Amino acid sequence: ATPTALMVGTGRGAQLGILIKGPEVLESTRQVDTVVLDKTGTVTTGQMTLREVVAAPGEDRDEVLRVAASLEHGSEHPIARAIVSGGEDRGIARVGVESFTSIDGLGVQGVVDGQAAVIGRPQLLTDWSIVVGPEIEAALAEARRNGTTPVVIGWDGQARGILIVSDAVKTTSAQAISRLRDLGLTPYLLTGDNGEAARTVAAEVGIAPEHVIADVMPADKAAVVQRFQAEGKVVAMVGDGVNDAAALAAADLGMSMGTGTDVAIEASDLTLVRGDLRVAPDAIRLARRTLSTIK
Ligand code: ADP
Ligand code: MG
């Protein structure tokens, strides 16, 4: 009877919008006590918008945006998409980029108009021996205080400006997280974004500030999951991005958003087809119910 009940469980899952890799997944789903949620694209819409361009003293804003949009044209990151469409909205013409390189979790770089330029986290610019001046530091701090995500652009040894993007929390996220809590699970927010932006989102959806893990490099997301497991937690990871794949695979239960990348979907045990986070608590409830009828 066991396999039959499990098959019924997976069939019921399909009706709820849950795609389950195999019937055995329900067992790990039932035992989960900790849910680690990726921020961008999982709790938020992932559709970022360019809010503001701030030029360094003596720099031209349109020029900053022109180089940024040109560089980001080669990237599929939500921040890149926001900058490219922000440039288009403002009528800025892009130019070609040579030697484009994307540095996972940090930013991108390439040669624009014969000049090597780099955009991303301040740390990336520092790595490239680009000086981030006090005006830029102040603008970054202000953007973070506002709960937004700033990135810095620089070339020829100097940071030239910042580009500020933000995205909205999905309307369903707060309800989903309160249902996870009702099931006795502890939610965490995990992101490569800055701590202030992450805590702003956490406050909106009801995740405790001490359960926010920010500034995490893609390669370290899996390590966070493993650290929890070493503490005896049974961990579900919910994510959508390429940078979540390793963490999804490491988790006791990997849940991907159907709206996310193929890499994330392949690395997961279970897919929330419509990308609705409220289906995550549904999945856990279903697993508990299915397996209690077997026992
Ligand atoms: P998340 O965990 O929120 O999905 P990522 O790991 O993809 O974030 O990125 C972390 C940070 O690296 C971003 O907040 C940004 O500062 C920087 N970054 C990554 N990709 C880009 C890019 N294409 N352009 C500019 N900055 C980037
Ligand atoms: Mg994401």
C-alpha cells in the first residue's frame, strides 16, 4: 500500500502545482524543520527596476549609465536587466563590449570604448584596484539604508558612479511565510545582496532580522545549508537562480520556483510550478498527510 499512497500523494501534488521528482521525496519533505529562502526571485519578484543613477563628482550621469548598460547587456542577472532597460527608457545608446566576463556573485567587467570597466559589488572594484571615493561610499550607504541594492561602476582607477535598483516583495510571500511558521518551521532569508536590503524584505514578510544571512557568495550558499544540517536541522532550501543550485542540491529538500532557471529546477527535488511560495507550505502539509495515512 505504501507505494500506492505515495503515488496518490505525488498525483495530488501535481493538482496543487507541485512537481515532485519521485515519491521518495515526500519522506524528506515531511521531516523538514528549517526553511531557507533565497531572496531575489523567490521572496521578491526578481524583476528589478533602475531607481537612480548617481555620478561621482565631475562625472556625467548619462555617461555612467551608457557604460553600465553596455557592460550589463551581456549579463542575465536581474540587476543587469534593470540597468539595460533603465538605459533604454532614458534613450541611452549602448556600445559594443570586448572581453566581457561575468564574475558570479560579484558583477561583470569588459572593455568599453577601449577602456576596461567593471560594475558590481564595491569589493569587486577594490579587487580591480579601483578607488571607491568617499562620495561614492556615502551614496552606497544611503542606498543601503533605504533598503535598495546599489552597484558601483568604475574605470581607469576610479569609481564613476552608482546604479540603484530595487524589486518588490511578491504579494503572496508574507502569507506563505506565516503558513510555514504555522507548520512549526523556522524561516531564514539567504542572499548575496546587502544586509539592509535583505532585512527590509525580511521585515515585510515576517522573517526575524537575526534569521537574515546576507552578503553570501554563490559558492557559500550551500555551506550555509550544510552548517544548519551539522547543527541537526532538517533543511528545505527554496530558490530560483543559478547561484542557488548547489544549495538546492545540498538541502534535505530542494524546492525550486517553476519561474526560475533550468539549473535550479534540475538541482531540486520539487518544483513550485507557478512560482507561488504559498505552495511550499502546501507541499509540506501534503507530505505529512500522505505519510501519516501510510503509517
Ligand atoms: P542574490 O543572492 O540576491 O540572487 P547574487 O549572488 O546573484 O544575488 O549577487 C550578489 C551581488 O553581486 C548583487 O547584489 C550585486 O551587488 C552583485 N552582482 C551580481 N551580478 C551582478 C551584475 N550582473 N551586475 C552588477 N552587480 C552584480
Ligand atoms: Mg534568486
